[in-house]
Amino acid sequence: MKIYNTMTGKKEELKTITDGEVKIYACGPTVYNYIHIGNARPICVFDILRRYLEYRGYKVTFVQNFTDIDDKIIKRANEEGTDYKTVSEKYIEEYKKDAKGLNVREATVHPKATENIQQMLDMITTLEEKGYAYSTEYGDVYFRTNRFKEYGKLSHQPLEDLEAGARIQIGDTKEDPMDFALWKGAKPGEPSWTSPWGEGRPGWHIECSTMAKRYLGETIDIHCGGQDLIFPHHENEIAQSECTNEKPFANYWMHNGYINVDNKKMSKSLGNFFTVRDVAEQYGYEPIRYLMVSSHYRSPINYSIDIINQCKASLDRLYNCREDLRFLAKNSEGALREGEQEIKDKLLGHKKDFIRVMEDDLNTADAITALFELARDINTNLNPQTKPSKELCDFALSLYGELADVLGLLYEEKDGGIDDEIQTLIDQRTQARKDKNWAEADRIRDELKARGITIKDTPNGTIIVTE
């Protein structure tokens, strides 16, 4: 598999530290609010990276943190008249609901910043002992950026250019405008922890360096996150980790592109800020996931009502193929017949295409194309007119589900949930059709539709789809 490495600016063959194993660290949310659709992209994209690597036989250790202490969390707690822990715990649970709705698998470990304070203190102490960090009279500890000569290697900018563009004023306590906080001295009314430099709390960047080391080791295979994290967050993580451990922090860096809303940058000031929850309540979660994987992960994507409706329509086409195929499998019988091995081989060709494009820097856009082409050939070659064998139907159904699952799609069971009352109505409609009582059959069909049950009549019987 080839991965575009932000560090080198080119695609590279994935070679893991341990054969057959992949260690991945993904930057998680700061839990002070519901996640927005921009947050959903890395969550979905790197869930697919994990799924694909597992599909190819790797053992994946996937760590995604929760930043549960931060200026934004403290601000929200003050606004709500509560404490940081109440706010962070609430939004961790809300995140989990949205992640589940998006069909994102739980991380191997979901560490919280506040559960790793001692490890942060240990790393900061090491950096101070090595001369990479210094404390101030106010209890703050800063990293000496100019001591790390490779600073800027991820964003591909020399330190002097970063410094010129940073627009950071030299404060009373910093030695240099580019120095960043490892530890913040306590302020009145803020949560704090005891440290060698007095009461305080960690800076944002130190938590990821610490948790990656604790749960994955001093050097990890893949570090991933949104494009907006390249500088300064990931640049600072590299500086902290490599100065502490004296070895490379991550061998591959993967970053997803931005999301625009109606071709404009998403921001609260423009009134185009949408949470995943808001969009899901109107359109469902799966169209959001489909949107996130319908373009290459490094390309920018655009969100609009028209586009999310197109995603919904595309999913309906994929679901219809599966429902028709399930019905055929249920009503077919026998082993492969003459000519069906050729059909089977043709379907397998789409799997090869799927793997080929996924191996090329996780090209989910072309992978979805391969899935649609598989659906097209299933619809053409397996239908009531061709009367396929059960063996071929079962094979096609398994293959179709296999590829969809790698992308995390088609996870809603639309043909389930038929209770006794609904089944009675369906049976009554079937009898009305046999009696050629078309008015009664249409009446029952409309009643079922009002209850979210769509009836599809085929030459081999009736297909039932629940909404």
C-alpha cells in the first residue's frame, strides 16, 4: 500500500515497524460542544484507513484521544455554571453517539488528557533537563523552539518564515515568540494540578506526544489528523517527542483536506456552521459518512443541501441493489449453473479494482466507483429474469457486503423490523392481489407506506423495504 506522507511530500510504500502490525495515532476532538461536519471528515476517513488495513490482514492498534481540559472547555463550563469535568464528560458521550451514528468503530484506546497528567509532567521535566524547556516566575513552562533545528520540517517552512507569519507578540515571560506552552501556571478559578513548577494545567500539544508514547511507543507508524493540525499542533508534537526520545516520532503523516459549506469556509460568523447532529436529524448519519468518503481524503470537499441529497440518493441505489439481491438469495436454490462461473469472475474483477485503488493512498472515491460498478453488474446478471442459483446469489451478496463494510457503508438494516401487525397487512395485500382486488391492494400499500414500509412487486414476489 502507498500512502502520501506529508513529511516527505510524496507517496511512499507502507512499511510498518513490526510486520503485520500498524500503530496509528489520530488526533481526537476537544470535547466542549457537539462535533461539526468538519470534525466528521477525519473521524470517518481514518476509520476507513483502519478498516482497510484490518481487511488486508494487519493487526491495528488505533489510538484517538479526547482533549478534556482546554480553554474552550473552561469557557463553556463558566458559561453553564458548572465544572470542566461535567462539560467534557457530557460531550464525550455526545461524541460517542455521533460516532456510532457515523458507523465509526471505537478506538483501541480512547485516552483522556486528564488521565495522563503524570506522563506529561515526566516529559516536560525531561525536556527541561535537556535544555529544550524553561520555566517562568508565573509557573509557565515553554518549549525553546529554536533549539530544535528541524522545526518546520512537517509544514515545510523554515523557522524564520513561520516566525514572520506567526504574528505572535513577545510576551513578558517568553524568550522567543515561537516558543509554545508545555505547562500553564494556574489562574484564579481554573482547574489545576500540582507540578514541579507550581499549580497549573498542561498545554494542548504535550498531551498527544505523551499519549502516543504511552500507548504506542516512542516511534509510531502513522499519525493522522486534519490539514489544519499540521501547524502548529503536529509540528509541536514532533519537536516535543523527538527532543525527548531522540528518535523519529512518526514514520508517516496523513492529513485530510478541508470541508467548505456552499463553497465557503465554515464558520459561526458566516452562519454556515453545522453540527453532525443537526444534519443527521434531517438527513440521517449515513449520507454524511458517504459525503466524507466520496472524494479523495486529501481533496477539499463541499457541503450543501443539494450535495447531501445526492449522497442520500446514491445510498438508496446501493441499498436497492442489496435488497433485491437478498430477495433473490432467499428465493433461489442450487449450486452454480452453466455460465455462472464467468459471472462470478466478473464480479471478482470489481474487488480487484477496489483493492487496487485503495492501495493507492486510500482512494475512496474510486473505491465507491468500483462498488457501484459491482452493483451494476449484479443488477444486470442477477435478477428475476436470469434466475440465478443460490450459490451465485450468496456469493454476490457476501462480496457486495464485504466491500461496502470496508468503506463503512450500508450499515442500516432496511429490511428488518417487520412486526406481526405489519406482516398481517402484507399478507392481506398479497391475498388481495391474488383475488385481483386491486383497490384493496392499493389501499393497503398506501397504509404501509404511511408506516414507513415500501412494497416492491417483482415477478418472483414482493420485496419489503423499511425506511
